Amino acid sequence: MSDDSSDMSEQEPEDTHVAVFIGATLPDKTLSITQSLEEEFTPEVAAEGSRRRGHGRTGVRGIIKQKGTSYNVCQLIGIFGLTSKVVPDLATALDHLAIITVIKQQAQQLVLEGGNFEDCMRRALVETESEVGVEAMEDLGLRFFLTLSKSYWIGSRFHLDTPRITCLETALAYRRKFAELQQALSHRGVVSRGLLNRHSIADLEDNWHRFSALYIEACCGLGKAANCDASSPKSREAVAKRLAALVEANSGSREKQLRAWNCRHMLQEDRLQRQGARMERHALLRDARTELAELVEVNSARRETHLRAWNCRHMLHEERLQRQGARMERRALLRDARTERHALLRDRRAMSREDRDEARRRKLPSELVKNLVRRWERMQSRLQCQRRRQETAVLQQELAKQRAAARVEFAQQRAAAKVELRRCRVEREERWRWMNRRELTMADLLGQRAL
């Protein structure tokens, strides 16, 4: 499937003749269209769709055998074609081929050196004419034409040729116009495959309409320059009819290209959707991994906190155990010391008891009497102290009773005083109310004063 347009580069294609169909046979519909157009229009204006690409029956590249007895030479420099007049002699055709080949090689060499194609073409013609002579150039019958390709609209097997003219400037001017028109569809200077991927259908249709108008103008204008009746309405209608027929014949290929483009576009949309979904899943997974990492960090921090707390508790427990061990050691030492001290005390008591018993056994009766007297005196003093304490307790009880009776009497006196004060207050209030009543008279006041 090819959706490219005409290649406006200045590189020579592999086949340099002007045949426009590739294949063994032409389709019946296209063949009938081409035959009918050749009958209505001149062969120079119409595209030569009935000839195949190849070297003709001569087997020499660039020489085409016509009608079995005549030969002419054709060479292409990109879309710019050079052709000679038809001659019956093959040797003359070979001479013409050599001259045109020299022109082509010189023009290509100058273009490779960085020159402009139009200037290079003019210079190549001048230099070749100076080399081979004016008579050889006049005998060559050099003519110029353009070979245009619109594979998206008319198919890759057909080319559109302009009429052959002898005016170089006119051919270069039309070449410049077609180059400017095709520049809109070029990518990096070359019109390549995949136009539907870079341009819309409306852009392609607009470019085709402008190309068709320019091609019709070129055919009619160059046909007029070639002294044929190509500017008549009939000629214009014939060219337009031929273009429409070629476009109609290639409609199936365009539909296939559109379907393929739609399929690619749908696949691309599906791919973009899957890519978007995949990116969303990746984003979700990335967020989940981030959250998991944060949780792991939080858990690790928590574990570190728990570990530090456990270490602190363990250290405190160790310190507690150490203190407990030291305390137990101290208690054991104290217990041992106390046991030793108690043992010493027991020994001392036992020894002192033995000493007392032995001393008691050794004492005289007078000493025993003195001891008894001292013990009796101590007992008497303790009894006296006990009696004094009892008497003091009795006195304290009596004083407490007296204080309680005094408190009761004081409370009674205070209550009686309160009652008397209340009675006096009531009398004063009654007197005040009596003195401030409304029906009070002077007689009452005087009588009250007398009272």
C-alpha cells in the first residue's frame, strides 16, 4: 500500500524513460480509458500509460523504439525529462543518447556541488552546446517535459507527463511551481509514504485540487507552446476527464489505504488507552509501594521505639536485680553480724548470770537483807506514785464536772438574756408602730407623755 505523492527530489529514478505503468498487462478499465483519451488528446499532453517501463526492444537504457521503425531518446533528472526527436536510425539515436547523457551528468555534477537546479541546467546546456556544437544540438531536437507522480490519487503505476516543449525556461518555471506545490506534502524535502499519518484528508484533497488545476494549466499552456490546440475547452475537459478517470480507477486503493489508516489509528488509540491504563496502574502501584515504604518506615520507627523501651526496661530490670543482689548481700552481712552480736550477747549474759549466781552464792546474809530492803523501798515508792496518779485523776474528773456545770449555767444565763433582749425588741417595735399609726392624736401623745 502506497500513500505517497510525487517525489520532487532531483535524484534520477532507476528507470529513465517516460512509461507510466508497471506490470505485465494493464487493467481493462484503465486500458480503455487510456485508449479513449489518446484518441481525444495529443500523446504529448496525455500521460503515456500504454507503454511499460523498460528499455524497449533496443535493450539500451534511455532509447525507446516507437512504431517498430523509429527511435527517440529520453532521460530523467528527478521529474525533469529531456527527450530528443524521433529518428529512424539507431546509430543517430545513440549519438543523441550520448549528448543527453552528457547534459544530465553535467547538471547532476553541478547540483552535487551545491548549485541551484535551474542554473545548473542552463549551464549544462551551454557547456554541452559548446562541446558538441550548435549543429549537433539543433539536430538533437531537444525537448523538455515533466513526469509527475501522485500515487495516492492515481496509483503508483501511473505517471502524469506534461507536453514536450523546446523552451527550457517555461519547463523550469512549471517545475518550480510543481515543486512549491509538493513542498507542502514533503517531509525533510522528500514526499514519502505515510501521507495520511502526517496530513488530513481535507489537506490532501486541497493539494490534489491545486495540483489538478496546475497540471491542466501546464498541459494547456505547454500544448499551446508546442503549437497544438491544447488551450481549447475541449482539451481542458479532456485532461480533467482523464484525471477524474484515473482517480476513479484508483478509488479502491485509496479506500484500502483509508481502512488501513483507520485500523492503525484505532490500534494506536487502543495502544494509547492501554498505555494510559498501564500508567495509571503503575501510578497506583507506585503509590502503594510508597505507602508500604512509609508504613515500613513507621513500623521500623515503632519497632525501634519498642526496642529502645525494651532495652530501657531490661537495663532497669538488670539494675533492679543488681540492687536487689547488693541489698541481699548487705542483709546477709547484717544478719551474720547480728547473729554474731547476739551470740556474743548471749555469751555475755550467760557469763554475767553465772557471775551473779556465783556472787549471790558468795554474798553474806546482811547483804541479802539490804537487798530486800531496797526492793521493798522501790515497791513502796511505786505504790505511792500510783496512789498520787489516782488522786490526780479523781481531781481532774471533779474539775471536769465543775467546768461542765459552769458551762451549762452560762448557757442558761445566755439563753435568758437572749429572751429578754427579744422581748425588749418586740416592745420597742410595738411602741414604734403605735407611735407611727395614722389615727394617732395629740391626746394620745399627751397621755403617753403623762404616762
